Amino acid sequence: MSHEKSVALVAVSFAALAYYGIRTLNKTMESLTETNQTLAEVRKDTRELSEEAKRILHTAGDISQDVKGKIRKVEPIVDTVQDVGEILHNMTSTVKEIAAAAFHGTGKGQARSGGKEVWRKHKVLSQPKQTVITIPSSTYSARTIADLRVGRP
């Protein structure tokens, strides 16, 4: 009987091993099924993100073109402001020269005439870059601006 008991014990052990092996394989199949579903969702999300990234890049390109166009439109205005700044700088320099000559008395290149407070310039001021600027006539007359350019007080 010991041989029969051994065979019975081996059969019971094999059945238990087969039972737990089948349970483990079922759990493994369930895990693989869940993994497969997760991968399918990841692929779907990746496609959606890829399409959205393409739309964003397209929109960014449109925005870039729009900004470039607006910069091209504003560029002449900036150039004009720079030119006006240079004109004002030149006018300010001329006024400073005139004021310096008037306050410093007889200086280099100047002479007094007949005891009067009239100054004559012997030195011609350098001409600033010629630029046309429109100033409302109610503020300055053309003669006033011409006097400033020539250096007349």
C-alpha cells in the first residue's frame, strides 16, 4: 500500500499544481488584456496629441506671418520718429550755439558792432542734414525756423 499512497499523493500534488498553474495563467491573461487596452488608449491619445500639435504649429506659423506683416507696417513710422529726433537734435544744437554765443560775449569768430548789443557772426554754422518737417503755422512761422537755421537771434 505504500506504493498506492505514493501514487495518490503524486496525483493530488499534480492536481493542486495544475489548479494553481491555471489560476496563474488566468491572472496573466487578465493582466495582458488590461495592458493591451491601455496600449490602445495610449495610441489613441498619442494620435490626438499629434494632430493637436500640428494644428498649434500651423497656428503659430500664421501668427508669425501676421506679426512680421505688422512689423513691416510699423517700420516706416519708427524711421520717421528717428528722423524727427535727429531734426530736433540738430535744432537744439543750433539753439545752444546761438545761446552760447549770445551769453558769452565776444567770442571766437564774433565781433560787436558800434557799441550796440548786436552780434555779427563771422563763422558760418555747419548746415544740418536737410530734412523736411511740417510745423503748424500757428506755432512757428517759416521765417522763425529759417532764422534758427541761419543762427539769427
